[in-house]
Amino acid sequence: MSASSGLERLTAIMKRLRDPVSGCEWDRAQDFASIAPYTIEEAYEVADAIQRGDMDSLADELGDLQLQVVFHAQMAAEAGHFTLADVMARICDKLERRHPHIFGEAAHSPGWEEIKAAERAKANDPSALAGVALALPALERAAKLQRRAARTGFDWPDASGPRAKIDEELAELDAETSHERQVDELGDLLLAVVNLARHLNIEPEAALRQANAKFEARFRAIECKPGFASLSLDQKEALWTAAKAAQAVKPA
């Protein structure tokens, strides 16, 4: 099956599922807001398959993500907003517009970000921060906001600046006693950590996913020990240390 015929088949299936008379009750009941969380979830499952190096799963997850695009486009078409053809035309136009050295007459590309900046300048919101989606995970959105701000020259010259900022924010957090102020200072601390990650060329979202995976593996390794729930904290910590050491040993 070709990619085009596959997309046509998927579009036809979704149209049938959304049929107001003979369609699926669940699919007919959905709207943009109810489907959005699934769209985000599928994008993360794509990222997970890539991280695991599982190409078979990646093929499945990319299909699930494509379904989300078709689902949203079908609902939009029903409401008279736009069609899947409009979606495809817009992304094709955008790619050609942002690669004038390939699809146009420009001798060289002015740069993806420069082109996007020019597009933002023509929009209602010319800010360097315009278009950074609110729905992004907070860590990822923080990194993107900081990257945008850095392009205007608002940035530390090296990693020592954000590293010192972490110590400063930790001290401010320690000094607070009200929960409301602690929430505020903890947010500042997390923002400083994201800034350090950016200067170290580390994607904070990916780093945290990796840390989550390590934590899960270690905890699963110790929670199955006999009598785990009744062990003292020191005993549990000893098991944790052993699990950490075992995890650090890589096979030859």
C-alpha cells in the first residue's frame, strides 16, 4: 500500500467512524478538547519508541500519531473550518517557504529561525516568544522560551551563570516559610535548572525521562524484596544503594 492510498484509507475510516448515523458512538462524541490529550500522549509514545530503539513499535506509534491528525482534520471539516487537504497544503507551503535555497531562487538559506522570526514579525504578536505553545510540557516550554530569549542576546555567556542561579534560587527557597512563596521559588529553581541544561546542550525533558526510567527500574528491583514494606528507611536506602550500584554495572 502506498503512503497516499494509506492516508486516503485512514481518512475514509475516520469519516465513517464519525458518521452521525452509523458511526461509532465514542468517536462521534469527541471534540478537539477531548482528543488533544491523546494527541500529546501519542507524541510521547513516538518519543519512547525512539528512545528504546524499537522500530517496530515506532511504526505503530507513528500510525497512532497520524490518526490524531486525521481525527482533528475530520472534526474541523465537519465544522467547516478546514480539511486534511488544507493541513497538508499549509505544511508543504511552510516547508518550501522556509527552504528558499532548495525550492526558491535564493543562493543560500537565511536560516530556519530567521525565517520564522520574519513570519512572527508579520503576525499580530511580534514577540520573540510568540507561538510557544502553552500545551507543551512545562520543562520543554521553559527550554523553548529560553532559547527564543537567548536569540535576542538575553542570555548568560556560559554555564557558570545559570549554575550560580541555581544556588541563589535554592537559598531563596530555603528562606521561605509560606507554601505559596515556596511554590513560586521552586518554579524559579526549576527554571534555573532548565537554563543550565540548555547551556550544557542537554534536553531537560529527555534527561528527566531518563531519570524516571532509572528510578522506576531501581524501585522495582527493591520493592519485590521480602518484607520490603516493613523495613526501616535505612534498610530501604541500603537496598536502593545496592540496586543503583547493580544498575551502573554494564555488561561486557
